[in-house]
Amino acid sequence: MQLRGWWAISCAVVLGAALALARLTRSTVTWPVVALLAAQPLPFLALTGKLLIGPVGAAVALAVAAADVVAARAVRRSVGPLARVLAGLWTAVGVLLGLGSAFGADPAESWAATGVLALAGAAALAAVRSGSRFPEVVPGGVGVVLGAALAGSLATTGDAGPLLAAGLGLALLTAGALVSRRPGLVALLVAAGAVLVLLPGARLADDARYAELALVALCGVVPATVAAVRLPRLRGQATAVALGAPYVAVLLARADDVLPSTVAGLLLALLAAAAFAVATLRTGRPEEWVCTWAGAAAGATAGAVTASAGAWGQVGLQLTVAGVAAGCYALVAGRWPVAVVAVADLVAASWIAVGGAGVGTPEAYTLPAAAGLLLIALPSLRAGARSWAAEGAAAGVALLPSAFVVVADPTALRLVLVVGAAAALAVAGTLLHRQAPFLLGTGALLGVVVGRLSPYAPLLPRWITLGAAGLLLLVVGATYERRRQQAREAVAWVAQMR
């Protein structure tokens, strides 16, 4: 007889003797413990090496764990903890053996192991007491194990296995969001679904199958949207996933060259617009800022993705889409910082579009910036703020660069327009008592006049220059006190402007 047989006979004899002695001496703890320990290896002694590490071994280990659970309830209270510890150890062994077989190359053994784990999970769920303090723990653990086993078994079906597993996981996640009133069932479905999505997703990423991974990410919008609608406590997190899933899907599709850069950028810009639209609808709720940040990230990424292809016109268009959506949200929700960012985005979009078209006219860049600054200054204007804090920056950006260009590189059209604009600003500042427009307009006029006439000064005869200087000194000296008083009045008049 082999050693295995002698071992089995020895354990059986010890088990029988310990049980008999335990019935005769009920106050002794030693004999129940000996009987419990002697019974543990008996079922495994009938298995050979290959069966021991396959689905059969997993089934035997889980059966021993179940027997230990039953024994923990039947034996004396002092032996119960030992039985529960043994049950936990054999459960871990059975799960590890089952998962090892489920991820094996043999489809028959893989599905057999998954079936064993499913039966064991059903038994564990049936054994859970309804009054448990943590009703989600056991279903969640069963869900993790079953999800991993199903992922391994579906992987044996070929290249379509990861997609099938991920699709099943997404369906389970959706079902978990729909049955939200039953915590145990929700834990089971969500745990299994999450593992079924993550493990195949990791395999697709490791195999660089980004197109299929993009499809999985895009389908993730469904359970996230259902959760956002049905679960108020998780609405912020679910909204983030619902907006992040298409974002990741577009980037993965671009990485696999499924989408060209311009199309990927346009899709991201539309996603940004959708995010700002949702933020507008959910103003005042926690998920509003989730949508806002998601829209900002999608809009910025859209410009970066399209810029990599050098399509600057498309970059300007996409930034405009995101900026208009952000601006509308800011106006409706009253979010002033978002409005500032939206205006900056629109100005940048115009610069990129103009620069991409090869336009070198300075006003093509300064006028959009001035318009943006004026839009930002509208609340200050309505509140009656001082001109330098309101329209001063916009007026300076619009006028002064053009005035410098007129002096350095004059053209008739620009000279007429700059002089007309400067005069209009000076007159408007005078009539409205606004200091910034008045000083900027008069300063620009003076700079243009001096800059345009100074090249002709050396051409005049010297006696005319000296005579004019002497005459000017005589006039100033004769009317010094009156001119001084007028200068004080002029400075005071300008200083009292807003």
C-alpha cells in the first residue's frame, strides 16, 4: 500500500477515535480539535497531482471550507473560531486554485473552474445571514471572484474574448445602477462588472489594441449615465465618468489612427460644448463644477490634438466652439471667472486662426484682444468704476499699437483711421468725463503728430528755428502767470475725471 493510503487510513482512524472520545468527554476541548484537524486533509488524499491543482482540487478545497463552516456552527463554542479560521484558509486556497484554472489555456478546465467558483459563490450568498452588519462584503467578494473567473474563461474564446467580457461587465454595471435599492445585489453586480471591465481592458491595453479599448470606453457612458440619473449620492462621480469615457475613447481612437487629428479635435470640442451645456442645466448642484472642469479639459485637449497636425484654422474653430459654450454657461450661471476664461479662449482662437492664415496686420491681433478686454470690463462699466479699471485697458490695446505702427511704417488708410479713432476717444472722454479715453486719445494724437513732423524739423532753415524759439519764449514770458493758472486748471479738470 502506498504512503498516501496509509496516511488516509491514519487520518480516518484518528478522526473516528477523536469523535468517540469527544462524545465520552464532553468537557474536554482537545478531542474536537483533534477531530477537526484530522478531517482536513482526508478529501485531498484521494486526488492525484494534476487533479489537486485543477478545478477538482478547487472544488474539494471549497467543499472542505463549507464543511468547516457547518462544523463551526455545530461544535462547541470554544472550537468554533478554529473552524472558521480553517474555513477561511480553505476558501482562499479554493479560490486561488479556481482562478488559476480559469486563466489557464484549456477551455474545458477554465469553464469548469468558473462553474465551481459560481456554485461556491451561490452557496456563500445563501449562507449569509440577513441581519449581517455589512451585507455588501460577501456579495462584493463573490462578485470580484466570479468577475475574474469569467474574464479568464472568456479569454479562451479568442480575440473577441476581452470584448465579450467587457461588454458583459458594462451590462452588469448598468444592472447594478438599476437595482440600487438592494445593497447586496448591487455589490455583487458592481464588483463583478468592474472586474470584467478592468481585466480585459488591461489586456487590450497591453496588446496595444487601442481601437477596441476605445469602444469599451465609449460604451462606459451607458452605466455611468444610468448611475448619474438614478443615484443622487454618486451623481458627481458618475457624471465625471460619463464625460471622461468619451474623452478617453477619442484619445485612444486617435492613438490607433482610427481618427485623424482634426476629427478627434472636433469631437473633443463638441464634448466640451456638451459638458458646458450640462453644467448650465445643473447650475448650483455639486456636479456643475465636474462638468465645468471636464469641458475645460476637453476644449484644451481639442486644440492640442488638432495643433499636432498643423491645421490652425481647425484649431481656431474648435477653440471657438468651446469658448462660445463656456461663455453661454458663464452668462446663464453667473460664473465670472469662467467668463474671463471663455473670453481668453475666444481671443486665442482668433489669434490662432489669423496667424494660421498668414495675416501680419497688427490690428488683426490687437482688436480681438481689445474686444475681449472690453467684454471683461462690462461689469465694471455698469458698476460705474473708474475708467482705468474699466475701459482703459481695452482702449489702450486697440489704439496705441496702431499709433506706433503709423509713426514707424505709415500708410494713408491707417493714418486716417488712427487719427479718427484717437480724436473720437478724446472727444468721448471729454463729453463723458472719462479720464482714460481722453488721455489715451490725446496722447495718441500728440504722438502721431510729433512722430510724423519730427523728420521734417532738420529741413527748416536755422534762422526760422531760432526765431520761432525766441518768439515762443517771449510769448510764454509775457503771459507766464496766466498760462500757469490755466495749466493748473487743466490738470485739475483732468484729475477730476473718472
